[in-house]
Amino acid sequence: METYYDPLDLEKFADMGKNVPELWKKFSEWYGNVFAEGALTEREKALIALAVSHAVQCPYCIDAYTQECLEKGSNKDQMTEAVHVAAAIRGGASLVHGVQMRNVVEKLSM
Amino acid sequence: MDKLVVLQDDLRRDVNEQLKIINDESGIAPFDEALDASGLHPLTATGVEVLQVNLGKMCNQTCKHCHVDAGPDRKEIMTKEIMEKCLQILDDTEIPVVDLTGGAPELNPQFKWFVSEIKKRNRHVIVRSNLTILTTRPFASYPAFFKEMGVEVVSSLPYFLEDRTDQQRGEGVFQKSIEALKKLNGMGYGKDGTGLSLNLVYNPTGAFLPPVQSSIENEYKRELKTRFDIDFNSLYTITNMPISRFLVYLIHSKNFDRYMKKLHSSYNPAAAVNVMCRTTLSVSWDGYLYDCDFNQMLELTVNHGAPVHINDFDYSQLANRRIVTGQHCYGCTAGAGSSCGGAVV
């Protein structure tokens, strides 16, 4: 059955540079530098990436950064907690907008 | 690769079929091409610093990733006659280290005699103990024997959490391993100033590469100390080889293609320079000679003119031999590299 997402498509990511090699080069260099050890460890960055992958709901990113987290030494407890952080922010972001709803209710009510 | 899913578990003992899959169906560039691009082809030995002796395939455990396919049902075991040949090699050469592996090497009835004889020759001895064997009654005295002989103990503990360890090594293995580690610590193993080395091995518990060795070592030290008051010296990260049981796992879990691509894309020329086969010679239970324990399990004896059996041992030929390579060798050159002593870069 065909689907919009094919795991093998991840290997074609670099095709995004075929018509715009300079842009791809800049993206690749920047991407590599972002994930290099810095004030945060590579492992911490991989956990952040895993959480963000879930927030943006990208199956390619979830696949890639699940493996990356394992290869940086994280375990399932830590990775699950990271996803809960993403979920909490997503849930909290919805909930905090309820204040706007309440503001509007107040404005429209006598 | 779907057709492979239907293969029976017999694959883990069918060396020819394993080689066919690894070499012909992995879909990655030949390992020798990678070596060539790194200026390392043909790969040659630079000496023999470690004589790694496989004392037999019998083991009290049946770990899911085991490249030896070791277990309680295996009967292959090294005889005293072959051990005497190994000792003769030590007498005739200056090979400084003897690395004893298996199976569980302790299960060889001549184990204590062999270790004693090696120590008489003043060589460093490494024993690859699975730990759980030390918690069984017949082997309760072995930690004291290790201490008496001053051997280095290297033991697998794939993770500092019970579920991940038992998932790979079998139910109850983690708790018994902790019991054995406490016993070894009690003897002074892994403690500063005793000179008794206790090194642990991290194996990935699935189809992924190990983390940076120094990083995970720090975490192991902290977690094992906090949770169990256990000390050890070093942690070695070892990549799982696509051989025997781990190969069957890769195929059945449909991870084979992805894992081989991962090993290939992670090829590190610096790791290739330092692969252990360049300074190691592996001896099988029946006296055949191999470039490493992995080649031994694939029945790829040394070649290219070097003598294949211990009866025909010739140091000068073996010390400069050309290494026998295959697609599985990508396992030792991925990322920071992998060897029986952990990462190589």
C-alpha cells in the first residue's frame, strides 16, 4: 500500500540540494555545527531534537533521532521523558490560549 | 531482503549462508574498496601482541547477540594438547598478552591449569568472564583464583539497567552479574591501588552503534556506584557484529539492510588503521588460526600464505600476514571503531 511517508525516502534527503547546491551546502554545514558538542553535549542535543521531532510530528525525524539518542547513550526512560516534555509544551500551549478565550468571554459578557 | 525473513534459525550455524548474506546481499560497497580509499589495502598485521585463545563454545548463557552462538549445548572445547601448543608458542615468542575467551572460558576443565602455566611464563592474562558463571557453586572459588593469578577480568554488562541487560543476555542475568561484580569488588577488583583490573563491556542492545566510550563510561561509573556501590576500571564499547545470532536478529527484525548501511556510512579510516586484527592472533578450540574471533566464527582462517593451524605456527609469517577481510569488517571500523578492548580512536 502506498503512503505519503516511505522510510527509504529519508535516504533521499540530500536530493533537496540537487537544484540548489549552495543552499544545501549552507544548510548541511549549519546543521552539522548545530549538533556538534558545544555548551550542550551531543547527547543533550539529540534528546532536544527527539522532543522537537514529536512536537513537529515528523516521522523521518522521529526515526532518525530515536536511533541517534540510542547511539548517544540515552535510554528509553530518558527518551520517553523527553517526548513528555514536548507533549507538555504542546498541551500547555493549547491550554494557555484558553486565557484568550476567557478574555473574549469577559469582553463579550455583561 | 524480505526473502531472508523466512530463513530458519539454522542460519546461525550455517557459515556459508551467513557469508553469502553478509558479502553478497548487504548492498554496500566492498570493504576492501573502503580500505583502498584509505590507503590500507591490502590490510596487513603489524605484529602479534595478543594471542586470543577461544577455550570452547560452551556457555551457561545464550545471549541474543552472541557471534559465537555459544550455549550449554555446545560441545566444542579446547584440549590440553592444543593448550600445550599455545604454551609452546609463548615459550618461542615474546607475545605479551593472552586473552582467554569462549563461550565461558571457565567451563574448560583445564582452565585453571592453563592460566597458571601462562602466568609461569610471566604473560598478562585477560579472562573474558560472563560474570554469572562466578555465582554458580562450582565456580565460586574462581574470583579468588583470578586474584591469585593477577588476571585482568573483562565482562559484558550491556547496560546499567536490568531490563536492557536481561533483554540481551537472558532473564536474571543482571542481578547475578551485580552479585558477581560485588564479589570481585570485595576481592579488590576494580578498586584503586589494587592493580586488579575489572573492565566492563557495553554492547548495544539492538541494531544501533555504541555511544562515545568516555561519555557512557562516566555514566556507568556514576550509576553503578549510586545504585549498587560497584566500582570498575574502564568501560569498553563494542559494536555488534552481523554474525550468527545477531545476524539472525537483524534479518528477523528487518534491520539488516539499515544496519549494514549504518556500518558502511560510519566507516572511519582512523578506526581502520587501528583495527585489532593487526596485532591479534586468534586460536580456535581445535587449534586453527584466525585474524579475529569474528573470522573464527565465520571459519575464515588466516590466509595469503600464513599457516592455518597452530601445529604449523610460524611467528614471522603470522606477524606480517595479510588480513582476511569481508563486509562484516565494517563493524570494527564504524564510528570510533570497535575491538575487544573497546573503541580504537
